[in-house]
Amino acid sequence: MAFTLGFHIMLVPFALAFTMIMLVANYRGVRHNDRDALLLAQRWSKVAAVLFAVGAVSGTVLTFEMGLLWPRLMGAFGAAYGIPFAVEGIFFFLEAIFISIYIYGWERLPPWPHLWSGVPVVLAGVGGTASVVAANGWMNLPGGMTIRDGRVVDVRPLAVFFNRAFWYESVHMLLAAYLVAGFVVASVYAAGMLRGRRERYHRVGLLIALTVAAVVMPLQIFTGDLATRQVFHKEQAKFADIELLPRTSDHVPETLGGVMVDGRVRYGVKLPAVASVLAGFSADTRIHGLDTVPPDVRPTDRLVTTVHLSFDVMVAASFLLLGLSLWYAVAWRRRHDLPTGRWFLRSVATSGLVAVVALESGWIVTEVGRQPWTIVGVLLTRDAVTTSGNLWWSFGAVVAVYTAIGTSTVWVLRRMGAHWRGRERATIKAGDERGDGTTDATDVDIEVPYGPPAPRPVPSPKVTVR
Amino acid sequence: VTDAVAAVLFVGVLLYSVLGGADFGAGFWDLTAGGVERGRRPRQLIDRTMAPVWEANHVWLIFCLVVLWTGFPAAFQAITTTLYVPLWLAALGIVLRGSGFAFRKVAVRTAEQRVNSAAFAVSSVVTPFCFGAVAGGLASGRVPAEGGGDALTSWLNPTSLVGGSLAVAVCAYLAAVFLIAEARMRHDNELEGWFRRRALGASVVAGALALVGIAALQADARRLFDRLRGPGLPLVVGSVAAGLAALILHRRLSPQALRVLAVTAVAAVVCGWGVAQYPYLLGTHLTVGEAASPHPTLVSIMVVLAGALVLCGPSLVLLYLLQERGRLDEA
């Protein structure tokens, strides 16, 4: 399950934020009559469609897994836990519909209405992500229900959805999605430029994506700081994991690196009192350690170490990315142009990977940091997991399938890229740069799900009712 | 409200069996279309008609699962802890199907194409069989209310086997009928005949399986059998009538009318099952009311649904209009 979720969360940034970057490109194209930007937007919309389709398949499997792996989570708490998912359903539908409209609308709608038809895709992405994060937040800080004899007897839907962890978790996740999408897209074009493809098209691609990411990065560090303080106040056990703190005390040092062995902190660099200052703006701030967690639900040393190191990795990655954003900002102020030095491009080319690492480690912090609970204080993971069948067998199958899907996705995207590059060489050779900003004739011949069928639009009876 | 949510859930099942069914059936014909050369043209038609919607229809499946686990969590738990084998197979099938179909188009070499096609086609048969078997397990009361029922007999039993086979046959039938219309639209008489013959074959097989099913129900799920003769009777009769009408009049009717008849026949059978099963969700031991979530949850499901209708309805219309216009532009 963790594995599937880890895969699925990688797709979120694309459904959500990639479409936004696409719209920025589209806006630039329409507003400033920028052909390169328009072409980028159009190609990005197709990539988005492919990724969205993969996301839909992976989402289907997730829904199955919910029941097959966590029957008791759903069985006992579906009444509350299911609500955010039902809401997510609407947004998923909306996003699928408008992504089709948007892709279909190239050429068929006037530029401005077409641009507007992309806006609901972005909004629905925000809504959908927020709903799923609401479900996650609810597992961290459950509320909005009354339990009697282990059964949920009353539910307050709004309190379930807008639970106490909702705001900080969802804003943090939304921004993370924009970062990952921005840096990943930028790194693709930076890699292309490093290989010598330095025409304007690549530069615009890099520029748009990197600008989005660089603007969001400082905001993310700010909300990350806020979120951590919320965790300090509301999720004390998780905060103890994060800070690698066995015993409650004040003047808590911030430990960088380090592991927990036999309940004691080993290795790692300690910055005196920094954790206390960060959490409560004063060295006297008391932080609850793991000793406040009842022994029977205290996380094991390995779990604590995992959470702590993931948190460190996330923060380190974020500051690396912040550094890159600053570099970009300073260079831009000086020269009003994209820095094109090899070292800059190399850093941008790796930034995508760094951003994904930050996303995944952040996810580990919130998920593993909750253990041994599935729903904090209500349901233990060992009680929620299925007892039917051999868990390892199904896990193996899931891993195999996802590896296959993952590789195929990358492969398809690479083929699309190769196709487009071939097309560029051809146009340049022919000296025929298309000037009207409309669809390049051969650009249509890549079929994407949700897109218009390429050779001839085929009226399908099923489309109308789906 | 409980009944309303149950009805909504059932509508989801109905839509999935008709729309998703046609999808699966297309895979069945793909599988049986013969060798590379012989099967090329039918496969092409299947490819073209399915491309725009290849997994959109599975949205209904997700819809059903979400409504089930939110609205009737107890039943959901019982089902997933008992029938986990067919459910895993079905999930695997859906993934393989989707990716096989999507990727075979970009695959260049014949060997690659063959692997992808095989994945697509085989899973198109396995998945509906599993869903049919699950339905059989539910109908014949082999899922205990507290879950954890027998992992094998819950879906390897007379009712499930008939249910699974019937599901495959029905899917094949629906797909063939839909594809007749597609072939007609393309003025391809040869292919139209090809699918017409197969639609007839499938309808005969499905009818025969339905008869076997009735016999199996009599022995295996007595209450369901009785209810099908009682309140469910009009639906059963309607299904038989629509099926027979389609069989007899297939030459004279337009493909559209044929399609309506086929959908009616299938939908009536599914509705018959629903009516006969009501008010029980599992066999004869867990009613809809007993499995339901607290009232506010049910209300919020309905609110969410209303929201979905208000938001998605107009946007779907917009998409449809655009597609119509696009088609006119290129015609």
C-alpha cells in the first residue's frame, strides 16, 4: 500500500501543478503572441493527459487496495473516512472532463476561451488534492465522529473534512506539488540544453517552469515551518520522532542526522537548544519526548530513525532548492536573462530529482510518523491490516505491476519527446517555421487518452454517457 | 436515505455493467479475432472505437467502491475479506488491460504488440468473470456479515461460476452490438456482418447461460430464485423479450435500435438481480439498513452526488457539444 501511494503521490504534482504551468505557458503564448510558449503548452497538455490516465489506473488500484489491504479501516470507519474520498470523486470527474475539453479545444476554440477551459482543470486538481489530504489529515488527527462500542454511531461530515490537520497539511502538499512539477519540467529542458538544444523553445520551457518553482520555494519553506510547529502543538508523538527526542525536556538540541539505538540517540550533530527555539521561539520551550508515549504504542527505534532522517532529508533538499531559486533570482536581476552556464544547467537538471526526493521523504514523515497508529488514538495499524491471504504475495504482484506501468510511462513519454524532436529537425530543415501559432499538423498524430482520436474523429456512443 | 444511497449504488453497478461491459466485451472479440492477418480489421475497429474512452468507464467502478465503503462500510469489509481473490484478480486485470491497450498503440515491433495485445485481451475476459463471480458470491449468501468467509468456495460455486460466465457472455454480446453500429457508420459491410454473426452467437450463449443460471439459483440461492419469480418477474420477462426481439429482428432493425434492445435486455437482468436481492445486501443475512453508515454520512453522500450532477452535468454537455462540432469540422 505504501508503495502504491508513493507511486501515486508522484503523479499528483502533474495532474495538479503541471497543468498550471501549462496554463502559464498558454497565457504567455496568447498574451504575448509567443509561438514557442503555445507549442509548449500544447505538448504539455498531451503529456498531462498521459500522466492523468496513468494516475486514473493507479487510482483505481488504490481504491481496490483500500478494501483489500485495510478492510477494517474501511469497515469500521468508512462512514467518516469515506467522505473526503466521495468529494474527491467529483473533482476527479471534473478534471477528466475539462482536460478532455482543453485538449480537444486546441484549434477548435478561440484562444482566450480555450485558456479559460484549462482553469477548471487546475482548480479541480487543487480540490481533489485537498480532499485526499483531508482524509490523510483525518488519520493524523481524527475528529467529527462519535464512537460507541467500536462502531461509528454519529458523523459530522464537515468536521471530518476540515479536521485539525487539514489546513497545514493541504497547503504544504499543494505547494509541494507545484515545486515538484516545476523543478521536474525545468530539469527536463535543462538536460536538453546541456545536450546542445539551446533554441528558444527549450529556453522558454525552462524559464516558465523554473520561475513557478522558484516563486513557490520560499513560500514552501515558510509553510513547512508553520506546519512543523502545528505538528509540535497537535501531534506530539510525531514531533518527538522528528526531533529524535527520547525524553521530555527544554533546551532541546536540534539533531542533524543520527539514529536511535536502544532508546538513545547515537551519532548526529547537535545544535544546542535550536529545536526548542524553532518550536516555541524560546530555549525554555518544553518538547514532549517519546517517554510521554505509552510504551505499548511507542514507535520502535527503527521507525523513529526513519522519520527523523526523512525529515532531515526533506529539509536539506528544500534548502538546496531554495539556494537554486536564489541563484536564479539573483542572476535574473543582474542580467534580465536566464543564466546558461553549465553549472547552472546541471543544478537545474538535478533539481527535479531532488524535489521528488523531498516530496517522498515528506510523505514518509507524515505516514511513518503516525505509526503504530493508522488512525491516531483510534485504530492500530496491526488491527487495520487484512488477515486474509498472503500479504507478501499480493504486495509482490502490486510492485511488479507498478514497475511495469512506471517503466512503460517513462518509455511512452520518451517516445513522444523523440517524436517531437524529429519533427523539429524536419521543420528546421525545411526552413518552414510555422507562424500561425496553430497546431502543428504532425503534432496531432500522437494519440493520447482523453484527446481527440487522431486519424478521423470517431463518433463513439460511449463518450456521450461517460 | 438509506434506500436512496442503495439505489445510487445500484445505478452505479448498472452503468458499470452496461458501459464497462461493452468495454470488456470488445477485449473478448479482440482475443478471439484470430491470427494477426485475419484479425487485423476487427481489431482496428475495436481500437478506434475504444481509444477515446478506454478507461473512462472504470470511473463507475471507482464510484461504486467509494459509495459502498462510505455508505455501507460493514458490507464492504465483509466483501473484501472474503472475496479477496477474485477482487485482486479483477484489479490486476483492469491495470493490465488499461496499460496493454494504451501501450500496444505505441509499440512498434510485432512481438511487443503481441504481448500488449495479449495482456489487454486476456484481462478483458478475466476481469468480468471475476466481477460476475463476486456478484454470484453475494447473491448466494456466501459472504458472512462479519467477513472472513471461505476464500475459495465464496466464488468457486455454482452461482458464481454461472455469474462469471454470464458476465463474460453479456459483455461480449453488448460489445458486438455496439460494434455493429460502428461498422455501419463506417460503411463497412463485411465487418458489420462479422460482428452481427458474433452478436447472435453471444446472445444465444448468454441466453443459454441465463437458463442454466436459473437452474443453479433454484438449487443454490433459493430466496433469490423465488424473488425473481415474484417481484422480479416483470424485469426477467422484459429482458427475455428484449433479447428475443433483438435476436429475431436483427436484420430489420437499425443498429441504434438494436443497441437499445441489447442494453435493455442486459440492464433488465441486472435490475432483476437488484430487485430480487433487496433489501438484503449480502445473501439473506445483512440488509441494506443494517450495513448502512450513520445518517449524516448518508446525507453527505447524497449532497456530494447532487454537487457532482450540478457541476459535471453541464461540463459533460460542453464536452459533447465540442466533440460534435469537431466532428462536423472534419467531416
